[in-house]
Amino acid sequence: MTPRLQGGRQVGRGQGTMILYQLQCSAGHSFEGWFRSGAAYDQQAAAGEVCCPVCGDRGISKAPMAPSITKGRGRDTAATPAGVPEVAPEAAPGTGGTPAAASAPMAELMQQLRALRRHVEANADYVGDRFAEEARRIHYGEVESRAIYGEASPQQAEELREEGVAVSRIPWVPGHDA
């Protein structure tokens, strides 16, 4: 029997079943997320492991979606939300398939994000979790001005902005195809 989903769409059957959620960050960016179960989403979101691919925000919530409706024995006839393509089970993440219509734009986006990463790595100094401290030192003229990158919490980034320090969050993708 297919489980009833509230706000998500089940894709696949049995162990390979994934749930597709339409998600939204606190800045209003919408994106899709695939999860093994509703509980897996809840656990990852509570741990701050789900973030917006556009701005890096971790204030994520499920966006309204049409629920999956099951008719007959095991046949999904989901009311698909506008803009969300039908996805075959073999196209679920981790199964090796990607819908052809979605793969070209996603490949181009990933290529651009990898190029951005290479540019940052080649032209800036990595300062790790000392980013906020080092950005302040540069801003206040304590050390020579240079481009840096590293890790900062959303709170640290906001504090830097309030001090007039120019900082940006960028999506950090793997430098190669995984």
C-alpha cells in the first residue's frame, strides 16, 4: 500500500522510495528537496542540514504543494504542482537517472558554480572558521586588504553586514562531478 503524504509526492516503490518536497527559505527562494521519508526531512531540517541553494539560508519550510493521491492498488496519480515535472522512479537522486529536460539547465548551473568555486579558490585566501575575525581585521585596516573566503554562521554574517563589512554567501558545490 502506498503511504499518504501531506505536502510531498512519493516517487518510486519499496526501498527506493523518495519523497519530493517543494521547499522555501526565509528569503522566499523556492527549491525542491528529496528525502527518504518525512521523518528524514524533519530530522535534517531541525539539525540545520537543509539549506537554500541560492542564498545558503537554513530557515527552511515546506512550501504548499498538491498532495499525492493514490488510486487503485499502488498506482500514484499525483496532482503535480505547477512547474514540478513528473519524475520516473529511476530518475530519483542516487539512482543514476535524470530527466532529460532538467539535466541540461542543472548541468549548466553546476558548471557555473564550479567555475565560481575555482575562481574564488584561485583568487582568495582560505581562512576557515576565522572568516568573521579576519574580515573585521581587513575592514578596520589592521591587516592588508585582500580577498578571503571561509565559514561564518548566518548570525556572524549579519553582524558583519551591520558593521559595514561587505560579505556574501555563495553556494559551495563540490569542485568535481561526484
